[in-house]
Amino acid sequence: MHWRGLTVREWIWLIGPWLLGLAAMIFVINYFWQPAPPRSIVLATGAEGGAAHRAGERYRDVLAKRGITVELKTTNGSLENRAKLLDDDSGISAAFVQTGSGTMEDAVWLSAIAGVYPEPLWIFYRAEPKKTITQVSELGAKKIAIGSRGSGTRRVAVELFAAYGIDIEKQAYSELNGMPAATALLKRDVDALAVVTGEDSAQVQLLLHDADIRLLGFPQSAALSRHFPHLTTVKLVPGMIDLAKNIPPEEVPLLAAMSQLLVRNDLHPALIRILAEAAKEIHHGSGWFHKAGDFPTTRGTDVPIHADADRYFTSGVSFLQRHLPFWVSVWVERALILLVPLLAIGIPAARLLPAIYNWRMRERVYRWYAEVRHLDTEALTTKPASTEAENILSRLNKIEARADNVRVPLAFARELYDLKVHIDFVRRRLQ
């Protein structure tokens, strides 16, 4: 097919509707479709040195390998993290939040990637000669570090002591958390401390290995877990801290919340998927309170699991993601989505454009045939050399002159010469 012979106006008329249709489809796709994923994300963790902050550092390293920069924001804890996620101006896109810190109403703005690890409630106190504390109620008269406002630790501690009839906020307490709280306990500035965090927290590791510090167990953990559904019963088994020294020497029942990785619902789906991949890579192993494969989990979160994260945990990565680097797979997927309107426009165009082109080329010639046929009909009833015949000849000459100015490709020259032959046929009839 040769496309020569078309004027600029004809080219616009020929392909203009398809270009407009294609532009409209691309506009609609880009209006409703997410733009390219950003190359950075802000993750709220918790106090520096805590389990959440250490987990955030691992996410930063894993996502850096995929070309995503993770900025870590230290906070007072879960309640502040949740508040920052709900704040449109905070710039926080993801955060670690303990179960029980949010509500189902948060699902309008937030989704969960997964539950990522257990966070036991640790209550440490200074050992006293011939006196072992076995119940939370025995700490009621002591000065306890319960964490700062905005922390999940403070919320859990207040709820726990209230269950024993103690209003912890109406007596001497400290708002220290993290390593400053541990240091205060070692220096006797406080009598005890409570913290909800993972076992790899620097604060927990320091206190577990100090001979003068004791860990309070919860003999009533089963009952407490029913009073507080967001807490579960876990056990620190003998030898878990140190097998050689058999620390602890006996089983210690504890209560634990679950750390969730929550995100804003407007976070790009590609980042949702890559966060789910990172969660599986980081948290799939075993820990002090769980077996390998227990985490990450899609059960027990405060808000529903994001659809893209759930799809990843259910079906795994797609073919492109499995065989291509992250950013390459993202752009290939975007190209495939754009290919749909191209095919929707291109396939009909490939079939219709040749026919329209042929019609347009023949139309340059055939538009004169109606007038030539009309003149031929008049010529049948007109006497030669009459005024009417001269008028018909004049009109034929004008048509022939216009036909001489018609430009068509060689493939359509036959139609043009046929027109001239028919004009000459009518002229001879008149003569």
C-alpha cells in the first residue's frame, strides 16, 4: 500500500479521529491510573535502639537494593505513629503500630501490609533480697517508667495496671522510654520499667543480662489475654536467652502485642508489593516467641490487609517481577497497560485505513462522474451545433480541465484516464 498523494488536510482528516481517540484513552488511563512509583518512602519506627527501629533499618537495607530510599523517623511509639499516618501533612507513608493502637474506622485511610513480629510486654524490676515479685499488683507502690505519651507501652501499661485496680498515672511514675529508661533502672532512679517491644531491642537485651534485674512473669496471662484481646499469651522458654547458663532457668509466661506494618491507602501499589516482599524476607525466620513461617501474617491486624499485599502473600510475585529487576518490571507493566489502548485503536485502524485511503483517492475522480453522466443524458436529446450542445461542451471542457489538475498515485491513474475517456465519449456524441 502506497500512501503518497494525500494532502496535509487529508492526512489530518484520515488519521485525526484515531489520534484523538488514542489521546482520550491515554488521558483516561492516566487520570484513573497511578503514576510511576516514587523512589523514596518515609517509615515511622519508634525509639532509637528499639525493635521497631532495628526492623526499620533492615527495611531500609532491603529496599535500597531495589532502588527505594527509606527515611526512618524515630517517634515515641505506636500511638504517635498511627497519628502521623492519619495526618496528611506528616509525610509518613508507613509505620510500625502495635495491635490495639488503632480501630476499624482507620481502614478508611489505612491498610496493613502484615503483622510482622510479636512484641511482648516486658516488666523489669530491681531484685531485692529475699523478695520476689510475682504479681503486677505488687508494683503499685513503686516508681515505674511507663513510657512517654504517644507510645504503645504507656497505653498497655495504663490498661494493665487499671485491670488490677491501680491508676498508675495518679502515683509516682516516669515517662522515660528506650535506653534512657533502662539506664534509669540500673541507676536506681526508677524501681521498675514496662516496655512493649521485640526481643532484639537493645534495652531488653541489656536488662535481661544484668544480674540485679528481674523479669516479671504473668501467671495470669491466659486470663489477661481474654481481658485484652489485642494481647496474646507467649512463653519465654528455659535456656532461650542463654543455653549454656540456662537463662531463664524456668518458663516465664508473658503477654505480647503484635507489631503491624501499616501504610496509607494512597501509597503506590508497587511500593505496597515491595514492602510485602521485604516483610517476607525480613520476618519469615524464627524468634524467641514464634516458629519460622509464622510471620509475616495476615491475621489479627487492626485494619484489613491491603489488597496488593494480600495478593502477594496468596499468589506470590508475577512473572515479570520474578524475572526482571523491580524498576524494569514496573515500567514493563506500565507499557503493557498503555499497549491496550494502542491495540484497541491500532487494530481497527490497520483494517480501515487502507479502505478509507482507497476511497479517498477514487473520490477525487468519481466526484466528477455524476456531472458527466448528467451531461451525457442531456447530450442524448440535444441537437449537434445547437446552443445547448455548445453549453454542454463548455461544461465538459471545464470538467476535463479540473480533471487535469487532479493528482493521484500511479495505482489510481486508471480511474483518472477512464474519466477522461468518458468525457471524450460524451463530446463525440454531441458532435
